[in-house]
Amino acid sequence: MSGSTFGTIFKITTWGESHGMGVGVVVDGCPAGLALCETDIQNYLNRRKPGQSKFSTPRKEDDTVEIQSGIFEGRTTGTPISMTVYNKNQRSADYSEIASYYRPGHADYTFDRKYGFRDYRGGGRSSARETIGRVAAGAVAAKLLDMLGVHFLTYVKSIGPVAIDPSRFDAAQIEKNPFRMPDADAACEAQNYLNTCMQAQDSSGGVVECIIRGVPAGIGEPVFRKLDGELAKAIFSIGAVKGFEIGDGFEAARAVGSDNNDCFYYDENGRICKKTNHAGGILGGISDGSNIILRAAFKPTPSIGSPQETVSKDGQNITVRVKGRHDPIIVPRAVVVVESMAALTLTDLMLENMHAKVSSISDFYNHP
């Protein structure tokens, strides 16, 4: 299987299956000297692990990470960083029936068509558990970006029909409710809505919003390595993502140029700034120095208990109820996955940007 590697300079390769021995990642291209320990990684993994509330899968996993290479005396060595999380609570028997049919909304059919067989135990590589490797690598990227003054604020913007109210935005609420919504009232509405979904043995989708602060102007390439294009590629690589926006996104299609353009001005320190940020911090595929604002739309969890029509592998039209342990909504646990993929993308492009100017190369080699 190809397609498990992401990045050009800061490169990651994820590995493992949902019901295999474990999952993990190898990070290659991380500069030497970055202070890093397992706690840095674990703090990120704890934000996505299962069993945090009744609104996530009851599968109980500690998701404890082991760093197996690339660190010496608390700092990166510049060599590949290998990280593993062992699976401890698999119940593969729950999925044995799935081997005989294709689940609606899952990759069962497409895996069969591509490879001629599939790992039906929880989806194998197409399982959301694959994102553990992304999050572990994202924690490394975020630690490096933090040193450079780049910071993330990521949260759930909406669940089903329930959206946060900007006038009630409170970042402190994000880790105080099970939905990671920065609006306590919207979180209560979302809980009522999801309770209704669960009673109907159904699921819900939602939108994750990520605000990236401190990105300097000039990151990204003007043609095939556009910053917004690379972010879109990264976010769309997350399972269940069906939509992506930068800035005003699809709202820009309903605007006029005089409203959509962001006017420039000089601030009191002589810096070039924008009066608005409809562009979401990116112009011509290159960061403009303002906040980067992106959104990812997630479809409802396809594994639901209500009856669904499908086909069996022996050629029958059948009705099924999907068994196993599943999230009624994956969006709250996906917040850190979106943040991680954005961090990996930015880190890669910022390292690549170091050779964009002759003066930068000269400064590096002539002023050790």
C-alpha cells in the first residue's frame, strides 16, 4: 500500500491497523535540538482517545505512547523519531459478521475493489484509529511551531444544526464540555440534539474550525504548493472529511469584490496589516501574516444501529444493523487531528521556505 507518507522535508509515515498489535508513526526530518518528551506527545493523544464521554466510542484504550528512537537526553537528534501506541482493547469478534457484507458509508467496498481483500476488523487502515500516528507526529510539529511563535486555537464550530454563537465565544469552554465547543449554551443544545440521535440509533456530523496565529507572511508557494492547497490536501486526508474552507470559504461565492477584498493599512508601528480577513490569512497561496482560518466539515459516523440496506459478498440485497463500538459523533475527537494535520503542513512549508531567498542561504552559511 502506498500513500501512507506525508510531507516533503518534515516527513511522516503512519502505520498499523485498528485491531492489529498497535499503530504508530515515523517522523523524519525533524531538526536536532528540539526539547521533546513523551508527555508532549501524550497531551495531544489524550485529546483524541476514546471513552471520554457517552458521546464517543466506549472502546477503552490508554493510548499510551512510546518513543522508540530519535530522542537523546530530552532532545531530538535529527534522526527518525519512531513512536508506537499499542492496541489493548480490541474486540475483533464484534466485526466478524461484517466480513460478509459491505457497510454503507464505509470503505469496505472500495478496499475490496482496490486490493482484492480487506481487514474488516474495525476497518483496518481506514479506521479512525490510524489518526493516532498523525496526532503523535502533529505534537512534534506543534512543539517546533510553538518555538517559532505559531499557535493554534481549534474547536468544534457546529454539530448537526447546532452552531456556536460568536457573541458567546469563550475559549476556556473548549476543554470544559465533551463537544469541545467554545460556547457553553451551544454545547448544551448539542447534547440534547445528540441524545435524540442516539435514541434513534443514528449519528451526526459537524464542523471543526482552526485558527492559526503567528504565521509569518511569505509561507507557501504560488503554484502547486500553495499553502491553502496543501492545507486542503492535509485536511481532506482525514477520514470522514467532506468539506474544506479557508476564510469566508463558500460565502465568498455570494459576495462582491468590494466586500470580499481585504484592504491594507499601516499600523502605528509601520507594519502592513489588513482591515478584514475574508481571505483567511492566505493570498495567492502564500500566507499574508494575518490569522489563518480554516474549517473542516465531517460527515456523520457511518456505523449506526438503525437498519440500513446494503449488499452481501455473495450477491444478495440485505438489511443490516452495524454492530461494534462506535462514536455517535467523531467531531470532538477530530479537533486535535485537524490541528495536527495543519501543524504538519505548516512545519513542512516553513522549513521549505528557508531556501526561498539567496539572502537567507547566505545569512545561514556566512554567519554561523
